[in-house]
Amino acid sequence: MRGHINMTNSIEVFTLGKKINGKTYGLWTAEWWNYMISSNAKGSGGVFKFPNDDVWFLTSEFVNEPATPQINAKIDIGGLVLCPCDNQFIFSSKDKYEELENVSNLFVNSAEKILATIEKKGGNITRLDPVRVYTSIRGIKYTKDLSRKTKSGENLFYSIDESDVDVKEGQEIQAFGDGHWVFFKISERGVYNLQTYAQMRDFSNNEDVFTPQADYTLDVS
């Protein structure tokens, strides 16, 4: 059946082509971004439960190895999990739709190796196939949350404008989300280890290699 692939008896992996809980894969990634840029996002340690739905959003501040983030999450049995392997949020306060698309493509096209695996404690390792999803995110308004920085001091959300000084709180902006994702459902209790990895070229000089990765322990009960 297009849209669902049963990798094991306990893990159902979602792909493009069919609605998941009433929404397309692309719309779910847009929901992920909308929620992450909201100051109302509630969660801890990179784990957020989407309101009014059995969907968990995982996130991580991607860093180069060997400082791989270790994230613990408690997930309800039968809950859906959406997790990026690499992603980019790009926005502009002006009419720069084509430029946004080009910058996003440069970033994600630099990916040379995208991997994700999940392993139940005491079981076999299952390889997941990350899906690239490019989403135009509409209805976004500028907030101070878009100026947040990572722990290493880099911008969490990237603007292609030379300056956002003139952008006013509440002003509508154009935005795109692009990246590789895994989206799955676990229907068997246990402790699972989810690992994501990406090898990417720095598109600005095509020389430096960046390897965003994360390690999640999912306690499903």
C-alpha cells in the first residue's frame, strides 16, 4: 500500500503518498515548523507532543560528532513520531519566493549521506529511509522567536534578508522548510534507540563537511 511500509511487526514507517491522521506528510512537517517557532511549544529535552493528536515531534540542535546529542523521550504506545535527520527553515519579509527556494535547495542538495536506524533493546537494527520534504509554510508571522540562537550562537532560523531590523512583530513573512525526515509509529512496548545522521557539504564553499546527527532513546509504554 503506497504511503505505509511495515518494516517490522512493531514499527510502521510512513512515506509520501497518503494522509497520516488526516494530513499529508508535507503538512505534518509544516505543523512541526509552526510548532517549533512558537513560544507556546511545550516539551523538554527535544521532545514535544503535538496538541490534540497522538504525534510526538523530536528535535535536536544538530552538531558535529563526537558531541552527539543524547535525547530521552517517553512515547505512548501507538503514538506517531516525526523526526528530522537534517532540516532548514528559511524566511524573508519581502517578496523573494524564488530566492528562498534556491537557497533551500542549495542547503539540502548538499546532503551526501542521510541515514536513520531504530533498534528495540535486545532486538535487530532496522534501517529507516528518510524522506525529503520541501514545504511552503504559509500564514507565518514574524515574532521574536525567529531571532533565537543555538547554544553555539548560530541563528536557529535563517533569514535571507540583509537585515530584519525593519521587520515588525506580527508582520507576515514568507517561509520554507526543507529537509529529510522519518515518520513512524511504534505499536509494541519497549525501549528503542533511534539514530539519525547526515553528511553534508557546506554549500557556501563546497569544502567543509558537516555531519548533523542525534541519538534518541524512546521509552514506549
